[in-house]
Amino acid sequence: MSDDINAYEARITALEAKLALLEAARAPRAGSDWKGWAERYGLIGAWALLILLIGMARPDQMFAWNSYASMFGSNAMVVVLTLALIIPLTTGDFDLSIAAVMGLSSMIVAVLNVKLGYPIVGAIAIALLAGAVVGAINAFFILYFGVFSLIVTLGTGYFISGIILWLANSGTIAGVSMDLVNAVILTRVFGIPIGFYYAAVLTLIIWYVFQHTALGRRMLFVGRGREVARLSGVNVTKMRTGALIASGVIAAFAGVLYTGMRGAADPSSALAFLLPAFAAAYLGSTAIYPGRFNAPGAFVAVFFLSTGIMGLNFLGVSSFVQNLFYGGGLVIAVAISQLIRGRKPMD
């Protein structure tokens, strides 16, 4: 028995060593690999260039700190939703239910707090639990029945949308506890709503897990080759299940932030954030750690896209351009990501 355990641990150690060597080989060499540095930090440079170009036409608005403070706060839940998405993407699964889970969480908080008088902390806890349940249901159908994750999560997303409409009954539910509103949008640090800092801390946590823990490395192994990971001793089912449950919980947290930002919940608005989350996830995979989904890249990508939308609004462009911007951004991001991965399939 002890020999089997030692052999298992040896396989895991060897697999982790191989990934470390692979990451080291891909990392830019200080002072020599300028192309690698440009690839990693090019999106940040493009973000700065975007600000300068639009700022030339609208300097009073584009170079005003208040514009960015508001943008950072209002897009905190988009960052969190994107982080929820990249976790199953890392293990090779799609989760199209994240926006619906975000809406469900928002509606649960509002219904429990406003209509049933639950304390806001208890309502939030139940909303997060609901996200975990949805993730577990997704994992059950994907892993037990072997159904493609895209199909399962598309179906559960629509099913959840029906539940949201049933919970909403008369539409938007306003009057959520001011404790939540204060904890998300009204309390500010350096002029930025505190919700932004929640998203930033979550980004750091996920970055640390992916970069500096065995769990993160095993998730990467699973995403890059499930059969190879399985033969090397990694519990692929456990990794994928955990990723889907974590996705549901984090998406539910995005719904809590969204409710606090608005002070209300409505049955349909959350679904509009699915495309921005996918666009940011894939665009983020071309930066910081190119070729794989990563939290810092997703964080930068969300605000790069948000800055573009904000700038277009300052220029007086019609609102329909937002869909064009996000849709075009997603297609371009996927194309670039495929080039970086050597035209290998994402899953």
C-alpha cells in the first residue's frame, strides 16, 4: 500500500516538474526576449494607447480620475464573473450558466432580504450556497452522463432563467439592505467603490492558486490533457467537479456585488454580462501568461474592454456599438489565443 502511495506521489511530482519546466521555457528571458515581454504586457500597452487616443478627442472626460473610479467600481462584478468563468475553462470545461447564476444569486438576496425579512448576511450565504448547488448539478450531468459541458450549462442557464422569472414574479425587487449597498458601492477608497477591491483580492487569490499551488498545477494538467493527467495519477473527475462548483460560488458572489451596486435585483439584466465575461476571459488569455487562462490577464482585459466602451460613450457613439465591441473583441481574442497556443484546440 505504501509503495502505491509513494508511486502516486512520484508521478504527481514528476508531472508538476514537467509543467514548471514548460512554464519556465515559455517565460520571457530578462533583457533578451523582448518579444515575450511584448506578448505578456502588450494588452496593458494597448490599454494605455486606447486611453491616449480617445483622450485626444475628449481630454476632459478621458483623463478625469472620476471617470475611471466609476468604471472600476461598476465593473467589479464583471471581473468576478470572468474569474468564475476561467476556472472551469482551465480544466477544459465551458460554463454558460455563470450569468444565470449571477442573476439567481441577485434575486435570492433580494427576495430573502426584502420580501421575507432575512438578515442580509444570511441571504448572501444562501445565495452562495445556491451557486455551489448549481455547480454540483452541472458537474453531475457533465461527468456522470458524459454530456458536453457546453450543452449542459446552456440548458441549466436557461432553466435558472425560468426560476429567476418565477422568483421575481412582479419584476424588479428594490429596497435591499443599505448594509450591502454601503459594503459594495458607497464606501470608497481613493474614490473607487470598495467592490473593486473585492474583485482585486479575488484576482490575487486565484492567481496564487494557479501559479503557486499543486492544486492549480493539477488543474492546468487536466485542461491540457485529461487522459495524460489521469494516467499520471491526477483525479480528473475531482478537479473538474471542484472547478465547476467553484465557478458557481464565484458567479453567485458576482450576483451579490451586482445587487449591492444597484440596491435591487431584476430578472433579466444579469444575462447581458455573459458575452463580456467570455470576451475578457479569452482576451486575458493572450496577456500576462499568454496561452492559458489566467486571473491577472482577465482582470486587465475587463478594464481594457470597459475603457473602450466608456471612451465610445464619451465620443457619442450609439449604444449598439457596445455589442459590436464585445462581440468583435471575443472573436479577435479567440483567434489570437489560438495563434499563441499554436493553433491547438482550446479544450
